[in-house]
Amino acid sequence: MHLLAGLGFEALATSSGACAGVLGRRDGRVSRAEAIAHAKAIVDATDLPVAADLENGFGDTPEDAAMTIRDAAAVGLVGGSIEDSSGKPEKPIYDADHALRRIEAAVAATRALPTKFLLTARAENFIRGNPDLADTIRRLKAYEKAGADVLFAPGLPDLAAIKEVCANLERPFNFMVGIKGRSFTVADLAAAGVKRISLATSLYRAAMTGLVDAAREVKDGGTFGYLDGSIPTPDLNALIKA
């Protein structure tokens, strides 16, 4: 987070996949307590506002979503997302009515907080095996009407779909960069109507790619050419202001 602050970013967000990765697990295998502790460590280490990927609220019920929002705000997060994915392979997306009740509970929890908390509602169709644009838009509009501050549908396939989603919403739409072939420039996304961009696990994966490539070079080749392209320690330290 210090590196990103040093580079001039003005806000930070956690990634559920990256959080799981640093714990040696796959995405979706982190508990509420672990995710909140991870977020708290970031909040405590930076002056920048931090939002969090709160998955599905770490439970199926509306109260699970509300509890997660309250826990998130209690550690200093200023925003977070609740998704309509169940995490269950046999039925990966909640029924629309149940998904809406969960967002309504999360909205009620944010409005009861003493400070502002930006709630992002996620429609997961396109990354959970149901690439149905019409259903995605219906869900996002329902979440918007329920009071979500930001709407989010990861995995949209192209700029035309992004533009259609944005045209159907009044509140800001968040686009997720991170899928090869489905990530677009800031200028193109802004022209399509996107108001916020998140990076998902992409920075974590980029860092892990460098680590894997360097480790393989050492183990398999016995060389250290990766050093030639590495940022020098003094330059790295200059970006870390703590």
C-alpha cells in the first residue's frame, strides 16, 4: 500500500483473491474474521481511504451481509462490496429476490453507521457461468433502487456491453480490470460511462508472475538475469514513505 501511495494513487481496495493468496489459499477460502483482519492491517498502515472486497458477506443470509458491513466499518474501511455469488458450485448465483434482500440488509447497515460507507453491489453472472446481460442489468437496477452506492458486474465481455450497462444505471458503475481480453483502457472505459475502476487480483498476479519467473530462472538455469530488470532498493525505498 505504501508503494501505491508513493506512486500517487488516491484510494486503495483489497482483493479477496490476493488476500487468499497471501495466506496460501484459493479465493473464497478466507473467513470473515480473516478478511476483516487483513483489511484492518491495510487501513492501519495507510492514510488513504480503503475499501474492501467483502465477497458475499461470508454467509448466505441478509444478516450475514449486514454483519460484514458493520465489521468492515468498525476497522476503518470506508467502503466495501457485497456480491450475489453463493460460493456453491451447484448453484453459484443467489435467486434474484434473495440477492436483493441481502443488498437491502447491507444498505440498512450502512445507513445505521455513524460515518459514510460506500456500498458496492456486485452482479456476478459473467464470472459464475451465467453470461446473461439482461439479467445482470435487471439485478444491478434492483440493487441501485435498494440504495447501493456503486454497481459492479465483473467479467463483462466488451465495451458495447459495458456501455449498455452504464446507460441503464444512474449511479456509478465500477469496471474490473484483470481478465485478459476483457480489460480496456481508462479512456475507453470512461467513454463507455464507467466511473470507477478496480484491479482485482491483477497487481498481485503481476507480482507473482515476476516471482515465479525469477525463481524458475535461478532453479532451472542457475542465472540471475531477473536482477537486470528489477527496481533498485533505493528506488523502492523512495516510494515507501513509512
